[in-house]
Amino acid sequence: MQPVSKFVQANGINNHYLAWGNPDNPPVVMAHGVGLCAQIWNHAAIDLARDYYVMSFDLRGHGDTDKPGTGYTFQQIGEDMAAVIQALGLDRPFAVGHSAGGMSLLIADHLAPGTVGKAVLVDTRVGDSPMMMLTPEERQQRMERTSQKRSVWESREVMYAAYRERRVFKTWTDEVFAYYIEGGTRLLEDGRAELKCPTEAETTFYRTRVTLETAEVVKGLSGQYLLLVGNYKGAQTEQDEAVQRLMRESKGSRLKALERGSHFAPMEHPDLVLTEIRQYFDGG
């Protein structure tokens, strides 16, 4: 099954998404994390499209969505998500978001209660930014590494080989990693491959995340959330104050710890994450 590439004008930009399945079926909105792309969710979308109309979005500055000169903040992508859902006329759709994608759903629901129905947040940090766990020096080093990331490669094949050996990507399945390389790059006329997400946009997202008032974001939510967390040191737990705040503000929401996987569980164990999504949406 191949998706249909579509665009919707909302919040002043042209937002790109991949659509799967029958539009008459219940809608599912999917959102990726910073630096990634809509194709990250292909594995899950193909399965979900048997029963749902799946729309996987490229966030602002990513994939084939517009890349304006400003607006690379979590607050902005939340506003974008609320505007997109409204522009498409979706009524409390199901939703799935990984990391920043999940935060965009929370912010959209906070800004316009009723925007989201049931949603799965996969390792979305609902409290302080993970960057706050680092020393100022470590944060600066992280920003510098991101800003200096190589943007153009001789070919997708060369980029694939180089990225595949990096620690963050080593645990991804071959399928999802190939989706990332294809969806996250554009081919230039000379055959070289260029990252679609500008490094300055990615860096700005990380830098401004530390200023997001997450305690405010979870106020007034009308959606119901399943927060899936990976099995790694520092993962969120039910005892975390921010998680408890989410559960108080959104009645019926809960946290579930996956038996395996890091922050990138959807890429490492796509079938495990898909099973949880299915159970939650299908009535679990």
C-alpha cells in the first residue's frame, strides 16, 4: 500500500502529510519527533489503514512542509497542529505522536480543547526538557553538534552507510531506517542527497524546548492519553510529578512502560508500539 502525498494550508504555512486508507474511516493523525519525518510512521500507518484513515504529518521545517524563517518552537508546532486539524475538519481524531510530535498534540489540545480524542504519546517528555538533565556545558556541546551536522551527502547510499553506524541509529530496524533516509532527504540534480530539515531549525527546536512551560500545556485538556515510555535509565514513571499532573488534568490518561526500547522505541520495535496503539484505539 502506497500513501497519497497531500498538503493543507493552515497557520500561514503549507503543511505536508501522507494519507493512507479510506477517508470514510475514523481519522488518525500522526506526528514525528524533531529532525525526523512523516515516513517514520509508515510501518504503523500501513497496518492502521485497514481500519482508519491515517494522516502522517511533516512538522514545520521538516520533510515537505514549508520552512519559514521563524517559528521553530514547540509552542508553534502545537499551534500548527491545532490549525491543521481544524482546517481538515477533523472531529476529535485519534492521534499518535513521538517525542515532539506528542507534545504538539498536547499543546493543540490545550489551545483548542476538543482538538484531540484518544492519543498515544510515545516517549513524549511531559515535564522539563531532557536537555535540563545535562550540564550547561553538555547542552552547549549538544547544540554545537546539531548545528554542525552535515547536510549534503554524495548520495543516499553514502549517507545510509554513514548514519547506520551512528549510535542513535544502530538499534533501528532496517525498514524504518530506510524510510527515514528516503523521507528525510531530497535528491539534488547532481544526485547528491540533502537533509530536508535545516540544521538551524533543528537546533532552534532543541534550544527553545527548555523554555516551554509544560505545567501550563497540560491544563484544560479534553483528550485522553496513553503515555508509552521506553525501558531505559531516566525514562518517565508514574511517580514523576509531571506525569501525575497529566493524569490529573486528563482524566482516564495513563502511563505504560514498554518492556524494551529506548526513546526511539517506534523505530526500534515498531510492532511492539503498533500493538499498543491498536489496543488503545480499538478499545483497550
